[in-house]
Amino acid sequence: MIHTHFVQNWLLARVTTTLSKSLHAKISIQDIDFSLFNKMKLNGVLVTDQTGDTLLSSGQVRVNITDWFFFKDKIELKYISLEDTYVHLYRKDSVWNYQFLADYFGSGSASEAKAIQLLFRDVDISKLHLVKQDAWRGEDM
């Protein structure tokens, strides 16, 4: 059943809802296709910051992930591909709009219980539009 489109998207809805609640930001993915528990293709990915502004929007994300990742605390992304992606980084003061993600997925002190740790290996990006607005320092890129 896990290989059926219906079940995969049902699981996706549960994961994105849980992440959205934990992060206090919208995480949505229109469609998912995964196989053998280590390869995923995500279509229509949207991540907003905690004020509701778009942080990342991607037409397609492909990921090769650690085998049986759902049983592990450390997830290794062996390969990630972003296609037709828009990233908007900004800050009005010393805190960037993505800091909540760094805090959530970062490696805190040993006494802190973190949800998961992500390790990246290879990244392939095509058609990227990156906007970095630093209102605090008055620099844009």
C-alpha cells in the first residue's frame, strides 16, 4: 500500500501538517512520489517564514535519502535537486527570516532534544531565483 499514490499523499499531508505546526510556518507540497524508502520526488513545494512570506517555492525537489530514514535521528540527504526554485531571504534586524529553520534542524546542545538532523552531500540546482534583502545593513543581492 505504501507505494500507492493515495497512501503516499496521505502520509505527506500528515508530515507537512506536523512540520507546519512545529515550525509555526506553512509547509506544503502538492504531490509526492517515493520508492524503496530512499528516493523522493516532491512537486509544488512551498515553505513560508513565520510571518507568512514565501521563503522557498520550488517546482520540483528530488531527494536521495538515507535508507530507512524514518527510523533514524540523523538523516543524510545523499542527493538533492531543486528545479524552478525561488528563495527569498531577508531581515529587518539581526535575525534572518530562515533562522527558525536553522534553530529547529540545527545541532543544539546535547541536553536539547532535536526532532531530526539533516546532513547534505550533493546538491543540484537549475533555474534558481535567489533574492537576499538585508534591510538591517542596507544591502540587497
